Amino acid sequence: MWLRRGAPATTPEPSPEAEPHSALLLNEVHRRYSDGGATVTALAGVSLRVPRGSFLAVMGPSGSGKSTLLNCASGLDTVSSGSVRIGGTDTSALKEPRRTLFRRDRVGFVFQSYNLVPTLTAEDNITLPLRLAGRHPDRAWLRGLVERVGITDRLRHRPSELSGGQQQRVALVRALATHPEIVFADEPTGALDAQGARRILRLLADVVRDLGQTVVMVTHDPDAAAHAHTTASMTDGRIVDVHPAAATRRFTAVGGE
Ligand code: ADP
């Protein structure tokens, strides 16, 4: 099951042994921010299980908590209460710098703005996280990824010499280079034209299907979400609905056009 909804606060945290096939496990996650004197509750008790080798799209209106969910689930941000496990590690219990190291070694990111280093070639961008971790690149793995996304002839180019779609494909290979436990994609098609967007979405779906990768993608675009297996819809810091993603486009078409 993807979502354990309505779990009482007293529910014991599931042990990783009991959930051996989970890439990501959120248990009653709350995130509150102080804003001036007021407290903003960005996440109001999110419990979610993402099985290994699955593709989840997180949707919802602006301000519903999508980015906060992605930041808390990936360890970019801390939780106020509740727990986050990635592949059996309780990342919400990790203190700095271990949390940063865990993220670098075990989590992949694809951002809307690509986040490539402008002075490095595509190839050096791809291998940068590995070099920072002092790890040797798995050359055969990287070659396969580069061929899969179709950037073999662009590896010596810098980001400014690449189209947006090519830059995002470089970012996707970089995200996968470390064999991460999970890839988080934050509006990965937000800056792309329709063709570039379709290509990235198909590649994300392919790496889930062919390589058993787990992907969690935040998007406001129902067509993008339709490439995932499952869609979780957020409102006011809660997941209010989970349904098969193929239905996302259909529901939108019937209701919105
Ligand atoms: P979404 O990604 O769905 O647009 P967010 O996760 O960015 O939503 O935000 C959820 C809520 O939390 C919003 O009300 C937002 O203003 C608030 N919020 C997010 N980050 C912060 C922060 N660092 N400080 C204060 N409020 C925040």
C-alpha cells in the first residue's frame, strides 16, 4: 500500500525489517516553520510508503506542501516531528554532516533549473558527486546511462552549449550515477518545451521500469504525473488522495476540458 492514511499518533514506527521493499517510508511527518511570530504548518502529518522500483508523482495546488514534502523526504530539510526512512536508514535521526553525506551518496536529485556547474563539461558534471565522495565512477554504468538518454556526443560541452532538454538529461545521468536508493525530481519539466518534457518523463519512466530505480516527482502538470505509476494529491500539508497515475490525465481531460 502506498499510503497509510489516518494512522494514529501512537502507531509504532514501522521497522525497516518489516518494510524490506520500501525505498521511502514517511511516518506522521510534520514540518512547521516560524514566520514572524506565527507558525506555518507546511506538513501536517504525512505517512507514505514508496515501494522500490516505483514512480510516484506528488501533485497539489501551490502552497499545499509539495516542496516541503520533497525537501523533508530527501533530507534537504529536517522534520519537526515524525520520521523519514530511506532504504532502511532513519534519515530524520541523522545529524549533520552525516545527513549531507547520506544524501550525496544515496539520493539523486533532478531540479527544474538543472543545477549544473556552468564551468564544467557535461561529463565532469556527471562525475562530480562521485569525485566529491572519493568514489570511482562505474564506467560501464555511466556509459549505459549516457547512451540511454542520448547525450554521448555532448559530453565535452559545457551547460551553456546545451539545450534545456540536453542539460536536464545530463542532470538525470548525474542523479543516477551513484546508483541512488531513490531519485527526487522537483518539477523536472518546468523549464522545458513540450518535446523536451516528454523525453525526460519517458526517460524517468524507463529507468524505473528497466533499472528498477525509485522516483518521486513533484509536479503541477497532470500530463507529467500521468507518466508515473501513482499520484499522491496534497492539500494543506496532507496527502488527501492516492490513485493510479494513468487516471490523472483522464480525470483532468473529463473535468477540465
Ligand atoms: P508547494 O510546494 O506545494 O507550493 P510549499 O511546500 O512550498 O508548497 O509550502 C507549503 C506552505 O509552507 C506554504 O504555506 C509556504 O508558505 C510555507 N513555507 C514553506 N517553506 C517555508 C519557510 N521556509 N518558512 C516559512 N513558511 C514556509
